Amino acid sequence: MALSAARHGLLRVATARVGALAPRLGATPSAATATCWQRPAVGALASSARPYVSVVKYTREDVLEKLDAYHAEVLSTNWADYLNLVYNVPFWEAELEKLTSIVQPYLHEPAVGAKFAEVQELMDVLYQCEDVRDHLNELAELATRASGLMGTGYNAGEKVENMDENAKKCGEAYDKILAAHPNLKPKIEQTIGHGLAVLRQKHKFKFASMHRYFF
């Protein structure tokens, strides 16, 4: 009799478990247990989803602080050091692209607009000075090679036939940039002015401020 009672108890427990696991009649199947023909289409889910876009917001003070820091860093760098520019200019360009994006909501304000204009002018002058100084460095290098080993003429390279024309064009570019950007004269002198002075040690020509270098 004890075995019969135990058998009936196990049968009731098994029946209860099966009933709990079996889906109820008329109940809506869940997305996990529904068959493929019962599940909603992917397009329907995508169209019913609500998109959420988050952006980083900068206050006016944050933008001005970033512009001031960027302007100070570029202005204080030695533009005549080409290796320094090779290392830093790519990072400056990436940072300027970011600044151009975050400054847009505040461009209408006089303070922010004026500071961003200064940053743009600074980078424009940097590119112009870098181009002219690179050309001056190449001319000076060719003039050194044309003099031969230690100036003795041994194993000398070819001379630049139109050196006068090149030097004149660089001097004109120097005057033009100075006239267009007088506020950045120290940086222009640091790059183009010194480059002209170095070239004049190897080839005699005249330029506007040659007296500043004891010529």
C-alpha cells in the first residue's frame, strides 16, 4: 500500500510539471518560443523602434578655452623647426577639424567668431610660411652642394641657374605675407626672414629686411 501511495504521488507531481511547462490554450507565444512564421518581420521592428542620437555639447566657455589653448600652442611653436612641424601639424589639423565642428553654434557671437578667425588666420600663415621656407631650404642645400666638398669645388653638384629669380620670388612672397598679416610678423620673420638670411650667405641678393641680419 505504501508503494501504491508513493506511485500515485509521483504521478501527480509529473502531471503538474507537464501542465506547467505546456503552453496555455489561447495564450500568445513569446518572441523566443514563437515559430518563424509567427515572429514579426525585422523591418517592422526597425520601423517601430525609436532612434536616439547623442552628441557631446560644449558650452561657450568650453569653446573659448579650447580656441585659446589651440591658438597659444600653435603660436608658441618654433615654425622654423621642420621636424617639429612634421610631428605636430597632423595633430593640429585633426584638432582644428574638431574645433570647426564644435564652434558652429557660437560663431554668431563676436568674441567666439573673432577668436576662431584668428585661429584660421594663424593656420593660413603657417602653411604659407612653411611652403616658402621649405623652398628656401632646398635652394640653400643646392647652393651648398654646388660649392663642392667643404667649399673646395671637389665633387661639386650642379648650380641652380635661375637662383636670382628664385630668391627674388621668395623675397616678394615675404613682403606680401608681411603686408597681409602684420600681427604675425614675428612668426614670418622666424621662418621666411631667417630662411632668406641663410640663403643670402650662399648667394648674394637683396630683400626688404636684410639689414636686420647685418647685411
